[in-house]
Amino acid sequence: MKKLTLTLIVTVLYLNALSQKKGGNKEENKQTTTTQQPAESTSIIPNSQCELLKNYKDEGDWYCITSRYNGGNVKYNVEKYTQKHELKSDGECVNEITIGGNEFILKKQKIDPAINFIFLMSGTNTRNLCFIDGCFYEYKFTFFNGQGGFYKYPPYTLNVIDISIYSTDKNKVKDFLKNPEVHKLKLEQYLNTMGELTQKAEKDKEEAAQKKADDSKKAFEESYALKSIKGKDIVKIELVWLSKETETSLAKRIEFGMQATDSKGVVYKTANLGGEAHWEDFTFSADCEGNVLYNGFEAPLFCNSIKNDQITITLKSKHHPNLKDVKSIKMAYSEGIQLNYSGPNDLATSYRNGHHGESIKIYVAESANKKFNLIEIKGFNGMSKGKLKLAKNANLIIYSNGHSGKNQSGSWKGGSGGNGGDVTVYHTPGLPIDFISINNSGGNAGTGCCGSRGQDGKTSFVPQAVSLSF
């Protein structure tokens, strides 16, 4: 039996199901899979592969060109294609075609929802598949002008090479055998035309997107200008407190809004006051340390920089340098504070042992008006770390725990836990100090051999005269 060689080079996807149904005789053992009926194409590219295959049904025998070697000569014939072929749909259009052992995937285009007009062979192969005029063409292509890649703005000249054909129309396959250049030219014209249309669609979409962005930017700028106090005859600006004085505390947000009034009595308020004025049109500063936040100011952790138990905010307009408002809010120190002096999460010590908690001294006295507890935190070297003022019902929680040692496995030595810090509280005799909670446990040993748990820190309460005044 003579060897049969199938030349699979260029395939174009287009079959007229009805005409083929009338013409061809089906073999009982023919291996073929009927294409799922794709949904109506939404492609904006006319004559794309998605549209050309929209109503395609895989019925009738496929024909192809075969080559037979006989006595050193090659004879080409039109014969039935007997290998398996299969078309699959993604619900929008045919998007995957298998011919023999080769799988072709429809390449999605950048533009949405347009579908590209070529199928690319999966894997590392570089052949393509295209369907026009009832024929599947398998092919490769190059550019005469040396351009790489298919997506180039016209003009360009695409050159089809290594082309072959499959079709249910036997006469078209015969015509391809007689006039291959005619089919090659037809495919080149289709691909170049589709390339230009696709590029135009992509460019139109980019321009439409840019126009939409420009229109949106213009609308935003117009809206922003209407709500902004810039360029308006503003005669007064005002800071409006939203936080209650009874709820103010260290390390807590103090919220406020801002508003401006023009010469006609129109009031521009920020969103937290029910308006649409821009926070960015204003600047503000505080007379103490703290953090500037959107819609407010976070009071400092320590009260060292707070004067006369109040925080003063100065509000200014960026666009009206002569306007400002200065408001103060009393500090109630109503909420508790947590301070952390535990060993850091840094296992850089020898054997990866946990760091020790820091040893500190705490000094406690009562304010002159007997409303607050005054606290100063110092290191064991006597250097002050900060001063606190707390309402009588506010708690102070101290953490000075040792950190856990590093975990190891097997016989490797696990890190030992760090020791808890020693905490000594010096307080005025008779002053209740049950509002202070001390946590200074030793860190756990890391897993593995030989690591040990850290020692708990010592906690001492020493009644003595303490002089604090702030």
C-alpha cells in the first residue's frame, strides 16, 4: 500500500451546510463532530471568523489534497479527508477547531466584543487557520515590508505561504489544485482587509475611550469648580467641631468639618457637615503634636505638648489668605491608654532567642483639681518616655512581655523566650492605682531542643511622695 501524505498548511473556516447536505454522500465510519450552534455574533468587524461561522453546520464529507510518491514522482489528488475533525463553540461563535492532531484556537481581539479573524495553532507551532468562501485554509504568513506581528497599522503587505485547503465542496478543492495562486490571493486580500478593519476598530475604540475620559474629566472639573470655594467671593470660613468635648482623649481622632460663606450668604460645607465643599480647599494646623487626618486630627499619645488641657486648631483657606478661624476644644482624657514595651519581634539575637521586655518606672500622682490621674513613664535609666493624663475612670494597660524564642525542629536548639521587663510603680500614698494593669510575662521557648521559657518580670508598687504637675 502506497504511503499517503497529507499536506496540512492553510485552512479557511467557511462551510455552506445546506449546499453540502444536498451534494455529498456520507460514509458510515466518517469521524466528524457536529458544530454547536453558536449564539448570534456581537462582533463589530464585518465578515470576521465569528460571523462567517455563525450558521455553519459541519455536515458532508471533507475533501483535501493528498500527495502520493510513485517512482520518484509526486502526484497530487483530491480525496476525502478521513481523519477526525471537530469544531467547538464558546456560545458566541466557533472558537476552537481540531483537524487531525492539530488544534487551532480563535485569537480574541483587543477590542471588545470583536473577534479576531484568524485561528492560531496551539502549542509551539506557528500555523494559522482561516475560513472563507466555504473553505478552510491552513497557512503561514510573512510581511513583505519586514514588519513582525500581525497587528500593524496599514498600509502593510501580508504574504501567505505554505497554503493548503479543506472543504466539503470537492470542486473548490479541485480548483485550488489547478489555481493555487488565485486562492492564495483571495486569502491575502481577506486577511489584509480584515487587518485594516480590525486596526480601525481598535483605533476607533481607543479614540472613543479617550473622548469618554476627556468628557468625564471635563465634567468632573466643572462639578469640582461649582463646589469649590476657589474663585468665589468668600467672606468667612469656620471650623465646626463634630467630636464632643466629653469624649476627647489621647491618641483619639478629634473630628470636625469646615464651611465657608460667600458675600451672598451661600454656605459651602464639607461632606461631613452635609455639603459638597472640598476638604482640599482648606488647610489647618494644631498647636500640639499629633497626626493630621482626613476629616479630623488625631491627638498625640502623650500629653507633653498639650497646653492647658485643650487643643487649638487654626483653619485657613488656600484661596483666601486673609481668612482664618481658630477654635479650641477641651480635653477630657476620657478613654484608657495601652503602652507596649514588650520585646520586639526581631529574632536576631544569638540562637534566635526572644528579646526581653523593657524595664520601666511609672510615677503616679493626682491632678490639683482631683479630676485626673497624672502619670509619667521613665526608663530604668531615668529618662522620661512620656506623660499621660487620664480621667479617673480610664485605665492604663502596660505590656512589657518577653518575646517568644525561634522555633526549630528535631535536635536543633530552639530559641529561649525573652524575659519580661521589670515594672515599678511609684504612687502617692492612698491614691487608688487599680486602674493600672501590668503584663510582663516571660516569652515562650521555641520548639526544638533545649530552649527555655523566659523569666517573668518583677512588678513592684512603691507608695511614696510623687510630685507631678502638668
